[in-house]
Amino acid sequence: MGSRDRRVPNPIRWLLLGVGALLARGGVVDRGRAEETTDLAWPRIVTGVARMSKSAADVAMVGTALGAAAIAGVGFATPFWALAFATGGGVAGATISLVSQRYGADAPEFISLAVTTSAFVVLATMVPLAVVFWAVPEWFVGLIASDGAALSYGTEYLRVVAFGVPFAALNLIGSRTLVGADDAWTPMMLRGTGAVINVAINAVLIFGFGLGVVGAAIGTVVANVVVLACFVAGFVGLRLPIVGQFPVTIDLSAPPVTASELRDIVTIGAPLAFTNLARRGAQIPMLAVVALFGPNVAAAYVVARRVRDLLDTPGWGFSLASSSLVGQVLGTGDEQHADTYAREILLFGTVVYAIGAVAVIVLARQVAGLFVSDPGMVPLVTTFVVVAAISVVFRGINAGTTGPLRASGDTRWPLYGQFLGLYAVTLPLAYAGAVTIPFGPLAAVTPLGLPALYVALVFETLVPALVTYYRFDTGSWKVVSRAYRPEPTADD
């Protein structure tokens, strides 16, 4: 198996090949598998860098134009927009599981059904959500914001960006379908181009027309609409400029949804969606707690999360490469080979995460200066950036172990890890930093302050990584996958 031949010069690809070569020389990964993983992972990482750079640029632009209150406002609205990616990403996780196994088993007639059923589920859930966000954005942002200016900015942003919610979720389905069919290059081109369009529109609307946070939201909506139009055109068989033909197309003459397919999508996708919702949804009470520390800490925290999101982009590639490659091997029934792929991709990805974290720690002060110009804010933001860089390494372990679980359909344990890490550990720790605890082991203890918030940032990623790795290491996911593999044909 191999991805489409798109070996264009790219520094991220060169970096991954270099790291893979060093690991292969050390005898810890197979060079061929490292190259295969790189060819599938690097386009997804480029997509992630483009999209997370867009998100960081949103914060930097509105911060430059309007100040810390606008940064906090966009940060307070973002968790609700992220619910589209949480739910859509869960369904898309089921899509890549089914598509990759069917692609590996050479069963293309079932791929179209997985895509159309996934799209149906996404629309059924995302359209009502978008309507609610548009109708009462001030209620949602008000769950977090205590500052009047931040509340106003967040409300304006969410009301407009709500229109893009269904489009963003559908784009995830299109992207995961192509990755499952061994093509990560095409979604990189489409979604990366969308991110560039987004930043360009933002710059014009924010600085040229003075639209502030509304301009940032409009750019996000327009970019997602353009990208979805390209995905639809490719899946119906049209040849797109530069990217050409898609490796899979949608059979419009076949039933778009069946009861059995809907059951598989929901069975695999629901735990992933709830995992994402647990992770994204925790940002809402977490930001509400952070707001108790004051607007400067809230702004620094938002910046730290944006930096961590950028550092987390290798997970876009390695996790989905693992899902695709492991799923394809599982489709052939070779479970031992699938386990080898999974473990080597996990190690490969974790090393890449560590390299990125060290680089940002060394340059933390310079990174902080990109977001804030107030000299009094720079030390605070710098500390948050360092903590975010440390915590992201565990996010890499979690991504590397979630990939094979998702490929096999064993998707419940990542949910358990997120709930335990976020709601049992992270939120109580952060809350202990902000207020006096009236009960429990910390009763009557005065606020622990910022150190508790720093520790919470690390435990937010450490606990899910430990839980998910435990499940991966048991090997039970290979047994679970047997229930979702295509039935062998008579010729087999």
C-alpha cells in the first residue's frame, strides 16, 4: 500500500524523514514503515499547521487591533465553535475506520455508503447546533465571560461563525475519507488552501474594513464553504485543478443510508464524539475558572492553548496515519503486522512531539512576544507557553495510541481517559488555584494560585495519555476490529 505520489519539496516532510532515518538507524523502527508513515502523515501535519496558524493569527490580529479583551472574547467563543469539530471529528473517526478497512480489503462498493451515512449523521446533529449558536450566542459566551467587553466580543464572533458549523463538520468527513483511502495530500491541499484564504480575508476585514472579531468570523465561514464545495466536486467525480481525481468517489445511485451502516457509524463514532466533546467541552468550565484569575491570565491562557494547538499538529498526521495504515492491515486480517505498525508510529510521533516541545521552550519568550506587546504581559505569557510545550508531549502519546484504537473500532477508552483527566483532575486543580476550597481534602486551603493552573495544564494531557496507552498496550483493540472487517468473498 502507498499514498498518492505527491513528493513535493516540503520542510516538514524532510524533518520527518530525517527523524525516521535516525530512529531506523537506531533499530527502533523499520525504515520502510517510517517512510510510508511520513508520506501519509506530513500532508495532515501541514494541514494542521495551516489551520492552527490561522487560529493563532485570528488571536494575534484581533489582539493587535482591539487588545486583550478581544483575545479573551474570541477565546471564550472558540469552545462552542469547536463543538462542531468535536462531533464531526467523532463521526469522521468512524468514517476513517470503515473506509480504511474496506480500502485495505479492496471493497470499494462499501466505501461510498460509509461516507454518505457519515454526512447524514453530521448534518442531523450540526444544523440544529448552528441555529442555536446563531440565535442565542450571548447565553453561551456568558457561561464563561465575566468581563463585559470580552462577553461582547465573544457574542459577536459566535453569532457569525455559527453559520460555518455544518460546513466545518462535513469537511472533516471528506478529509478522513481520503486519508482512509491512502490519500492525505488532497485534503492537505484543499484545507490548507482554505486556511490561507481564511487568513487573507481576516486581514482585509479586520484591518482594511475595521470589522474586528466579526471579520475574523466571516473569514472562517467563507473558507469552510469554499473547501466543502471542492470536496463535493471531487467526490462526485469531477477533476479538480492541481489535485486531480479523488481515489474514491460517491455512488449517487446507491442508497445513501442503511440501518446497519448507521449502526456501525454510531457505534464507532459516538464514543469518539463524546471523547472530543469531553475534551472540547471541558474548555467551557475551564475558561470560566481561568476567568476568575483576571483578564490578563485569561489572555495568557488563551495564547498558551493556541501555541499548544500548533505544537499538537503532528498528531493530525501520526494519529490518522496510524488509523489508516493499521486499519488497512487489519482489513487483511494480519493483526501482528498491524500491531507493529501501531507501535512504531507511536514511537515515531512521540519523538517528533518532543523535538517541537524543546524548540518552543527554548524560544518561549520570543513566542510570547508574537501575541502581546505589553512588556508587563510577556513574562506571564512566556511561563504559560513553557507549560503548554511540556504538556503537549503527552498529547502526542495520546494521539499515537488513539490512532490504532480508532482504526479497529475500539473507541471507548479514549473517552474514559478524557473524562478522568479533565473532569476528575484538571478542573478541580484549576479551581483550587482560583478559590478557597470549602470542603474535601483541600478544605480551608487558600487559593493555590497560578502553580495549580500550570499543573492542571499538564495533567489535562497526561491522564488521558496514560489511560489510552494502557488500553492500547493490552492489544484488545485487535480483537474488537474483527467485528467491523468486511466479510471475505468466495474468491478469498
